[in-house]
Amino acid sequence: MINSIHAEWKKIWFPKSSRLYLLFAIIFSILMGLVFAFTTEITQQRALSELKPMSVIEVNMLGVDVVTILLILFSAVQIGKEFQGKTIQTYLITTPDRTHYFSAKLLTFFLLSFVVGVIVAIITLVNGQLILLSVHELGLSVSELWRFAVGCIAMPLFYVLFTVCATFFSRNISSGIVIPLAVMFLPAVTKLFPQAIQEIFIPILPASAIHTLSGIAQEGSIEYTGILTAFIIIITWSTLTIVMSIWRFRNKDI
């Protein structure tokens, strides 16, 4: 498996365009976090000094949302072009076990999203803390910062995993992008429906679990599920998508 992961990593890292894209994704998302933080008077009609400390951090951490979207695009394109260009047939000659091939691909992109997610989450969190100290002259506690960081790192991890599965299942780039983005923005769509429907569907969505882990969802809100339930929701979504993707990849000809 290690050799397979190494081979998959070479596919990502060898092209110069991929390295530049990942560097761009990191820098751009960090800068966008700062842009969001310093434009609250336009986006929220409120100055930073009028926001609660956690809200100041949340605004800056939108950079993690940006890098997650960029990683979704990157992952779907990298995997989808193998199906659309039929190059995957060549790779399967050397690795005929399709479950093994899928697992290596999944772990490679999972590790990539972890590294990028950690870098962006830590830098944007430090930026947010510095902004908070300059505006309110106080910062969040260490425990709050760690919880927020863990929740933010979980976001690119989950959605990149979901993207890999969606692309393997659909076998094309467009669906590999649209499906995870639809799941990401599903809470916003759900909020257009009556309260009763929101209370049924919002708590079981991945976004609610991630917001609970990070501390963004406060106890008593529709999104809040509890830490243990949040882990169960993410694991359930991940397991179901992985099982469905492996089943389709193994049983349908390319």
C-alpha cells in the first residue's frame, strides 16, 4: 500500500502545474480569510469591534472554506481525467486489485488535504487571534483555539474524501465537483424550508457535525449535535460513500 500511495503522490506532485496550484490554494485562501475579516462593514454591516470574539475568528476562518473548495476542484480534476482519458486502464494493469487502487488514491488525497488543511487552519487561526487581540485586546483560550482548529481541519478532510468517492462513483470531473459542493451548501438550501423540515435534516448534515466539532454551532442551535454524535455523522457519511464508490468501481467496466 505504501508503494501505491507513493506512486499516487508522484502523479500529483510531478506536474509543475499541480505544485503551483496547491501553493496558490494555500496563499489565496489565507489572503481571502483576511479579506473577509477586514470587510465585515460591507458584508455584515458591522465593524470588527462590534462582533463577538468567536465571530471575529469565524470570519477569518472562512479561508478554510475557500481552500476546501479549491481542493475539491483539484481532486475531482486529478481523478476524473484518469477516467475520461482512459489512462486508468493502464494503471489497473499494474494494480489489478481495484479496491487496493481506490484505497491508495483515497489515502493519498486524504493525506494531501490533511497537510494543506493544517497549514491553512493554523495560519488563519493565528491571523484571527492577532486580529482579535488588536480589536478586543483579548483572545480565545487555548482549548477553544484547539477545538476550532480541529473542526476546521475536519472540513477539507471530509469534503476531499467525499470528492474522491463522488468522482470514482460518477467517473467524470463535473459530477465529482458538483456533488460535494451540493452537500457543502445543502444547509443553506435547507434553511429555505419551514422550521420543522430544518430540524429534521440540518442536524444530520456533515456541515452541522463539522460546526459542532469546531465550536461554531452552539448548544441549543439546530446545527448542534453533540461531539459524539458529530463524529458518528461524519463517519457514517464517509463509510457510506466509500462503500458505494468501491462497489461501483469494482462491478462496472471502465
